[in-house]
Amino acid sequence: MRHLIAMALIACLAASATADDKPEGKKKRAGNRGAGTWIAQNVAKSLEKVDLTDEQKEKWNEAKESFTAQMKELKEEGLTPALTKKRSEIQKEAREAGVKGKELAAKLKEGFSEEEQALFAKQQKAVRSMRASVAGMLTAEQIAALPEQAQKQMTAAKERGQGKGKGQGKGKGKGKGKKKQND
């Protein structure tokens, strides 16, 4: 009889202990989102639709590791998920209102300190750099196999990356000495 009572008591205690271990509500991610890895995960998801060579896979892994390291540094400098969420909400509202271009850029600077704006600029530079390195390794056929949004991003990144190393940057190569084409 004692054994039966002891077993029942142990079963009750074990059940209550395991019930207390379960987290209430929604389980939070383990900090991946704050490190910006969700951006890399989106690119990786797009690349699943493309057959990458071993060399391309290696380049992708290098680009992803570099990007993740940059995002971790930004997080340490003070780029919090709350800041990025606030900025993305402002961006979403502005786009829904039809704000574009310089007006959108000005709107995104409102309400943020110069340090926070600098962090956002570094984040955007890191994203552009990662996309440019990925776009540089893909062939035209592979880019065409990507989803529409990824195609636009990679095409734009590839176009921006073409002038690098040739002395041409943004806005260079236009002006004096250029012949106009008459259509």
C-alpha cells in the first residue's frame, strides 16, 4: 500500500514539474531576428529555387557569414529590434500614403537620432553588399529563376556592382565627353 501511495505522489509531482516547465504563450525566437539573420534567411529561401554550384554555395556561405557578423556588430552598437520595427512601421505607413523617393528618405529620418540614422545606413550598406555579392555569383538564367521580388533585388544589385573597381561610382561617367544618343 505504501508503494502505491509513493508512486502516486511521485507521478503527481512529476506531472506538476513538467507542467511548470512549459512556457506560456508564444515561444520567442532565440535572438536571430535581432542579428538580421532573417534577411539572410529570405535570400537563402529565394536561392532554394536555383541550383547552385558548389563554388556558388561556398560564396553564398561566405557572404552570409560576413553579413551576419556585420549585423551582430550593429546590434552591439545599439541597433535594436525595437528601432528597426519602428522604422519599418514608418516606412510602411509612408508607402501606403504614396510617399516615394526623397520624401520617403526624409520621413524615415524623422524621429531618429543621428546615431540611429548612422546605424540604419550601415545596415542598408550591409544588405546591399550581401545582395551584390550574391548577384555577382549568379548567372542570368539563375536570376531569372528567382521569385519576382528577388529578381528585382538581384538585378538592381548586379547593376550597382558593375561599376565597381572601374573608377565609376554613382553618377560617374555621365556628363562631359559623353555623346547623347538620338533615338
